[in-house]
Amino acid sequence: MIVFEKPKALTDAVLHYCPGCTHGIIHRLVAEAIDDLGIQGRTIGVASVGCSVMAYNYFDVDMVQAAHGRAPAVATGVKRSDPNNIVFTYQGDGDLAAIGTAETVHSAARGENITVIFVNNAIYGMTGGQMAPTTLPGQVTQTSPYGRDVKTVGYPVKICEMLSQLDGAAYLERVAVNNVKNIKNAKKAIKKAFQNQVEGKGFSLIEVVSTCPTNWGLPPVKALEWLEENMIPYYPLGVYKDKYAEEVK
Amino acid sequence: MSHEKVLMKGNEALAEAAIMAGCHHYFGYPITPQTEVAAYMSKRMPKIDGGVFLQAESEIAAINMVIGVASTGKRVMTSSSSPGISLKSEGLSYLAGCDLPALVVNVQRGGPGLGGIQPSQSDYFHATRGAGHGDFHMIVLAPDSVQEMVSLVFHGFDLAEKYRMTTMILSDGTMGQMMEPVSLDMGEIKQYDKPWALTGTKCERKPNIVNSLYLQPEELEKRNFERYEKYKLIEETEPMFEEYKMEDAEVCIAAFGVAARVSQNAIDEARKQGIKVGMIRPITLWPFPKKAFASAAEKVKSFVSVELSMGQMVEDIELSVRCKRPVLLCNRAGGMIPTTQNVLDKIIEASKL
């Protein structure tokens, strides 16, 4: 009996991510959700710009690679072309919360029936560790070498909190993948975000608080500790909006 | 409304033509002087089975929605005017890099910057040379009547699908706003196979990937060379132009769009005065009808480029005739249109060279 195998929605390609990076876990969770719901043949993914730019090599579904920040707009086109297809974006913090803020906000406001996977690791990974819209106050990066000074560059953007104000957003949850318990929660949330789309419930976004050991300058295990001690207090985990659960209440 | 002629505004005729050509997805953003296209689409699309009209949050979002639909293999379009087209430039580059077919309409207004809202042709360089970053071209079609606003939409979609690239209709405020009788019957639409389209694998085939990223320079270079082979073929086979009274012409006017309409009047006037003048009207601005101008250079003694810009197409004429003959410029800019007298004066000047 096989008790553990690679999800069907992942290809055999070897991931290019750094050792200890949590993208691998998140890819797996997305693929498991696709498998569980039996939607692989009608799922179309939208890759963004950032470390996950080559996600099209890893998901065994039709994929389009979008310009920086534009994934939700591209996904809108793909979804509107054939609403029967299941469309997801996979975006990082720079992509989704800086250059693509307008696309993020307005796809949520429209209640676009898509699933957004938002990987927040508080840094621009692919370009070598610059300050992100989600970089924590005081956090040192290549472009905040003295630590993020909120007096001059302002505060991090809390996406789930911000989008929760929009009537169009159906489901917003922040999860983390730093331990087994959180990974299990993340799986549940990601699956629900896809399930919502299958049921036509509208815009679902899962923010996954993640590590970037390479650019944080920490060994993988220490990075997980740093995430727990610094990221989660600033970005509390939990459901920020569940329109349909509210209706049930 | 098949065989009969109907009186329509250019922008609305263009929109209806797109729908009749099988484009059931439109994404746009309000900007003068093209807003009628969006308004017309918002009225018509909800009445069509599967029709989508979506007013995007920005020009950038609109062109990326176009990319989304185009990647699924369906006919799709957006329209805007000059400042909005600047914003779409990133998307135009991605459409080229991903080899996606799409129709983009630019109802030009004067610039640079916010410029004005009156007609212009000053996005010629943008359309034919610099629509975005990287090595690429778009097919650029320039209508000079409401009827051509219709026929070039049909032709534009066909070319876009045939070559998997963007066709731009380079119109202007005059073409968009004026009313003329048109026939919307354009015959059968050719269907192209799209094995590359994202339709979901149905778990029956390998995934299709629409992508413009090639990190290995050898591979990216190869893609660019392949694309330019396609462009070479287009330059050989697809140029379109119309000649007017060129048989015995000694002066050749070059003009497209509204400038061609004004020039035609000026030519008739000049001929009354005994000046042998004709016109080559490029319909495709890219591919530019180089051969037509090169062979005209063997017969005429001078050229006059009539433009609603500071002189942009004039460079293509000089290149086409390899500077063998003088090329004069008759231009107004900033939303001004050359008068018949402006053009006539320049014809007289050119005839004396």
C-alpha cells in the first residue's frame, strides 16, 4: 500500500528553490488541494514575477506567466474566458502587495471567482533580498541596511486586514507553514480557497507567512524560529473574512 | 444588419465589427476620444451568449485581462487613446513575448503627456517602433474611413491569429467620431488551430505554457530570431496601401488616416491647377509598404508626407526611397489637422523642386 506519494498536480521537475525555503511545501499543498478536488484537468495557473516565476515548470496544469503584479488581471481574463476552469495565481509579497496592489485590490473588490496564493516572506527574494512592502519595522535588508525605518519608508502592508474591508472578497485567511500543525491548517485553508471557486463563491486569498533563509541570512531552522518570533506576532494567523460563514451566522 | 449599409460613428462601427468578427471579450478603461467603444461594448456584450465586457481598474489591468483571454485562444480586444496606450506598453511587450494574438485599438489624441483630446497621429513611432521593451513588432493598420474601421477589424483579427501577434488599429479622434454609411458584412471568418491555447489539460495532454521568460540567452536569442523570420514573411506578404492618381504623378503625397482624406481634396485641387500629384496611402504602417514608395521614387521627383504629428512617418518614406528624392513634411500637431490649403501649398513647393 502506498502511504505517501507526490501529488499528481506536481510535475517531476526538480524545484529550483533554496534549501529551507518554504515555497516547496506551499507548492505541494496547492497541488494536493487540486488533487483532492479532482480539478487538475480544468485548472489553469498564473505564475507571477519573483522566486516563484518558474512555477509553470512545477504545476502539472496549463500555466501562463504574468508580468510583475499583473497575475490577478491575467487570471481575470483566463477565468472570464471560461468560467468552468479553475484559475489560481501564485504570487509573492513584492508582486502582490507593492507593484500589483491595484490588481489585488480590484480583483478582490470585483469578487473575481479566482484563488490567490500569496506567499509573504517579508523580502524580495529573487532580486537578492531587498525591502518588501511586508518587511517588518527594523528588519535589515539590502535596501534597508540600517533596518526598516518606519519614519521614512512607512509601515508594512497587512493584506488580509486590508482586503477584509472589501465587500467583494469572499474568503481571506492567513496561515503559516513553519510547523506540522500550521502546515495542516494551511492545507485546509488552501483547499477551501479552491473549493470556494468550484462552488462559485468568489475571491479567495490565502496569505502564507513564509521564510527566506537565504536573504534573511539565517539557517533554515533558525529562519523558522525567526518567523514564529517576529512574523506571526505582526501578521497574526487566522480567518480575516469568510463571507459565507458570516451569512450562516 | 448584414448586406445593408447603416450610418454609424467610427468607434461604434469598429466595436460592432469586432463583435461580428467573433470577439466576445472586451476589456477597457474610459479615455477620450475612444470611450464610445467601451460604451458600445457595455451595451452589446451582455446580450451575447458568453459575451464579456469588463471595465478594468486601469489600462494596465485591461491589457493584462486581454493577455488572460488571449492565452485561452479566444478573440479579445481592448481600446484606448494615446496616454492609455503608453500604460498598455508593458502588456504589448508581453503579448509579443508570449506570441499571443490580440487586437488593440489606439484612437490617437495629441501628446506628449496628457496632451489634448483632439485628433493626432503622433503615436506612429510608438506603434511601428517602440510599443514596449524588447525586440518586437505589431501589425499596425490605419483606417481612413468608417468602412475601413470595420474591414480592418476583421482583417486585423485574422492577421493576429494567423501570425500569433498583436494587431493595432491606429485610428484617431476624427475616425472615431465621424459618421459614415458602412456595410458590416465581411464574409466568413477563417478559423485557426490553436494547439497552444490554455484550455485545461483535461488530464489528456501535457500542460500548455504561455510564457515570455527565457533565462538562457541562447534560447532567448533563438526565440527572437524565429520571431523575426515571421516578421520578415509579414513584410514580404502583408503590406497594404492604396494609390490615388499616381499614374502620371510627379509629386507623391504620403498620408494615412484623416491626413489622407484631407490630402485627397488637395490633390484634386492641385490637379485643377495642372500639377501632376498623386498619393500612396499606407494602410499597413507596419509592415510599411516600402516597395510601393521605392518604385514611386523611380517616377516622381519629390514626396510630401502629410501628418498630424511633428513628422514620424516621414522617416519611413526616406528609408523606403533611400533618400533618392526629397521628402517634404506637411504637418500640424497637438490636435490640429492640416487644411486643404496647407497641403496644397506644400504640393506647389514640392512641384518646384
